[in-house]
Amino acid sequence: MKKIKVAVVGVGNCASALIQGIHYYDSKKVDLIGLMHPKIGQYGPSDIEVAAAFDIDARKVGQDLSDAVFCNPNCCVHIVKQAPKSGVIVRMGSILDGFSSHMKEYPSVRTFELSKEREMCQEDIVSILKESGTEIMLNYLPVGSQLATAFYAECALKADLGFVNNIPVFIASENIWADRFKKSGLPIIGDDIKSQLGATIVHRVLSDLFQKRGVKIDRTYQLNVGGNTDFLNMMNRDRLKSKKISKTEAVQSVVQDRLDDDDIHVGPSDYVPWLKDNKICFIRIDGRTFGNIPINLELRLSVEDSPNSAGVGIDAIRCCKLALDKGIGGVLEGPSAYFMKRPPVQFTDDEAYELTEEFISEYAS
């Protein structure tokens, strides 16, 4: 069976976890623990192959992908000791707004070292994508990369690729982009990937539980801290705007009576270097129960941030491939709602799950 060939834009921690996971689940000696779908149609995780990769860090550009995923500033836990040589060399991409200059102020191995290699133009990138046989592009650029995301989405269209937008720059949820992918007959899943069991999904489930049990939600917050480059990047609050919108709307969409802006706070809060890829989340929900009596819930969640999204990414790739196999273009509504925080149409988690299962059942045959 032919591999699902993907291109990775941004060889950071999330890409590292996904690529390591592909090799981890290829082993006959491991259980399929941690996969939401061991198979989607005929495709397992190990049927995914990275055919092209782009980054802008000097320590990754020019390296074999199997080495680049372990290079600084990556701090993702090692799922495998070493990925086998891929033969895929990480190419210098286009910088645009994919780098925030404030990161130079932090003297740490986990900050960026911009490559001095020549930036690639769109024609160069499209040529590489076509020559490599890539079918799907995965966007793993830093939060706030508005121009860079638009640049690579344009490359995907010109190279006739499906597109999985894992970051909170709005592509699938913007009509102009969604329409262009639909007219080109190319599937898109987005925007802003959910973790398998992370802050957003837990916050949504708890908010839904409050309402189903007749508890009136008055106010809530979600605070997140971590030590990877994602958190460092978001110390520039200008880059955080779309992330806060995405995470806030993901929670607001399951709250029956929409909360006032002053009564909800959802978003990354601070950078703690020694946490590395460990993300710690604090959730609080204040409400009122029978007799108008106050109730308060507080929760602390600790996860390895990047592996927590990798299984979701593997599912999104395989759903995108099903759509390519069947010639379906445009936004994949069910998978986008299930896998992403800011889909074009929000559903409850149960509804999104059912829509995704129906999508897989319909198009996997």
C-alpha cells in the first residue's frame, strides 16, 4: 500500500512528537495504547511518511529530518531513542512573521537561531512539494504566524495538496480560504489542533457537565504555563490574540448562556523554562446549584504538551487522506470540529465525535 506523503512546515516539538509516534507505532512490539483510531480505513499511523520538511532554525536546516526532530530548541520527550534516517533534508523555508524577535532576548538553548540560508520563494517550495510526491501539508508554525501561514496555504493550493492547519491562524474558518480549497477540490482540516486530553477538551467537558446537571456557570478561567518555545513565543502578547480567540470560543461554544468577556479568561499565561515541554493547566469554574447555592470547581492538569497533540494530528492526516482518495474538497466539517479548537462550525464534543465516525464510515470503504 502506498504511504500517505506529508510535508511538515515547522519542525518543532509537535512535529517531533508526531514523527516519533509514526515510528513508535510501526513496531510490532508495542500496544496501540493512546490512539483514538488504530486504523482509519486502511491506514495505520505507520502508513504516514514525511516527504518534505521546512524550518528556519540554523540547527535544523540542512539536517536529516530524523536528526532535526531532536535538535534544540526542541524539548519533546523521546518516544523513541532515535528515528531511522529518513533521507528527507530539512529545507530553509520563508521567515515572514514566523519568528518573534523578542525570543532573542532569552539566552537559552530553547530559543531560535535563525538560519542564514537563503529563504525559499513560493515557486521553490511548490517545486519541492511536487517532486517529493507530497499529498498533505501540515502547518506547525508558531502561534501568530499570520503571513507565513497564508504563504504556505498558498503553496498547498498551488501544489494541489490537502491542508491540516494545526495553529490558531484562521484558514479553514475563513470563507475566502475555505472556498478556494473547495473550488480546487482539496480537503482542509482546521483550525488550531486540540490535544488528546488537554486543557481545552477538559474545560469543554466540565462546562458541558455543569449545564447538563442544571448548574448555572457564572465565571471561569483557564491558565496555562509551560517551558517550550510555544510558550516563549506567546510571551509576545501581540502574537497571542488569535490563540486566545480560538481557546475562548472553544469553551464559549459549549456554554448555554454565553459569558460576558469579564467572566471568562482562557489562554496561555506564562513561560517557565524548566518545565520544558510539560504544560500545567489550572481550570476554575464558579457556578450556582439548587437553591442558588454557590459551587466552585478547581482542577490542575499536567501533560507533556507535544505528544498530547500528536495522536490527534495522525487522525487528522488520515481523515484528510480519505477525502483525497474520494475527491472531496473544502472543509471537512466533522473532523475539523472533533480535532480542532476553532472549526468553521462548532459542535458539542459528542456531536463532533459522531460526525467524525460517520465521515470515516462513509469514506473508508
